[in-house]
Amino acid sequence: MVVTRADGADLHIGLVVHPSKAVDDSVRTVLAWAAGHDADVVVRPRDAARLGTDVTVLDEPGFLDRVDAVVSLGGDGTMLGAMRLVAARPVPVIGVNHGNVGFLVEVEPSGLPAALDRLGAGDYVVEPHSCIDADHDEVSGSAFNDLVLCRNSPGSSVVADLVVDGAHYGYYRCDALVLSTPTGSTAYNYAAGGPVVSPGADVLTITPVAPMSGVSRSIVLPAGDTVALHLDPSSRSAELQLDGTRWGDLGPDATLTARLRADAAQVVRLDPDAHARRSRIKLSLLDLPLRPEQIVELLPADLQSDPVRLREVLERGRERPRS
């Protein structure tokens, strides 16, 4: 059987792998499936050495142009990297969980063969995700969880003016500024006191971390607004992170622009109910009033039968601060 796209061309599967996790069995599964379906496996040079010769090696622009879908082998971090890789041309991305408890990744390694069959047959639903597009000095990048502007040295602060669609909103003096998507609202934004935002809301949240003066509360903006953060000329440089990855530095008097882009990623869901259960687990680790033993009922069967991973989830639940 030859898997084809709607236009009759063979299917090109992009493969993104975690740099150090033991994903070899899943790699072999993907390569064997592709060989049996006359599908092409496309990888970047950084991954090629681990994947053998039965792959097509392309640089990132070529990868983006070629692939029809992407398989991510790792955890949520690897999945975020795969989503960023194709953000300019969103194609379906499916995550295989080689991490701990993942919320973006969809399948366990044991379920990969069946997942590939469904991916090839188009038997899945797509969950759209928004991203933050950022620009600075003609260099651009995207973040699906959050963009963080943080101080570069102890004792310093991030001092920046906030301008939205040309209108000056105020200024910040704080340890860091977190711009988050709805998906990322439960991460650093939440830890800094920001709101949990429904995944269906196309809004951008800006939350200061340890504010000393200026704006001290979270601001929620619609997707159409363009945000400019201008570092004060007297400020020290600040580090910019996209989804936890260092992107570069902003010097004094520099300006960063950012905007929320809807439908920037297509995350493959084979079992929407299972994803809903994972989302409830995620909220239970924040503020949802579930006891650890109640969390177990929401976990997939394979996780319930894994005592090590199950213990990790329950310990995280017990360590959650109670009000």
C-alpha cells in the first residue's frame, strides 16, 4: 500500500527526535512503517546521524517545505520544538511520549504503529494552537508556550515600556516579563500569579515577575494587537527566551515586537477524550480540588500500571500548596 496525499503525491513524514533520550525503538518503528508504505522520512542534519541512511536529510527551510506531517519522539519540549519548526507552514504534528507525564504528546511508544496507520489514513482530529511571533533586529522566532524577557545579572531589573498598537500603556520594572499563549498560561505565567486561560481563547497574556514599580498586574490582549516592549536606555541588557530556550539578548534602548498568531500549529489528536483527561490532570496539579487518589482515575491505563511514573504524579499532587 502506498500512502498518498490528496494531490496524489507520496507522503513525506518529518521526524524530530530528542537529542539524548532512548528513542531508537520508536525510530525503527517509524522507518519500518515508512518503508512498508513507500513514505519518505525527512530529517534535519542534526538528527541524521542517529537515524541511519533510509532518510532524506534537509536543512530546516527544506524540511519545512517538504513535510506533510511531523512525528516528534521525546517529551513536550521536543514537541514544542517540532511545532516551532513548522510554524511558518503548519502541518499535523503528532507526539510520541518518551518523557514523563506529557500534555502535548499524544501516544505512548507501544501505540506508535497504530498511530502511524491512522496518521497515514487521515483518521485523526487536529487541535489548533496559537503561538507568539516575536521580532527583534530583523530576527524572528515563535513560542507556543511563552516568551520571557528576564534580567541578565543578579541585582538588575527589566525596565521596559509597554506599547500596544502604538498606544503607550505604561512601564515595567521587574525581574522578568512573561508573555504567554493560552496553552502556556498554566506554566511560568501561572507561577508568576497570572491567570489560567482557556485554550479556546485567542488572547495574549503579559505578566510581570516580582514587579517593583510600574504595571504590577497581568494584562490580557486580543490576538490582533501588536505589542512592543522597549527597554529603557538606562536598563541593563535582558535575556530573551522562547519556550524556555535562550533566543538572544536585548540591549538598552532595544525594542521587541510580539503578536499572537492563531492556528499556528496543528496538533494531532487520536483520542480527544484522553487529551481532556490529561488537561484535567494538569489543572489538578494547579488549583483544581482533586485529591491525589482521584487523579489516578483520570490517568491512562498504561500510566496507572507503571508504579514509578504513577508515584511521580501523586507526589506532585501532594506537594501542591493548599489554600
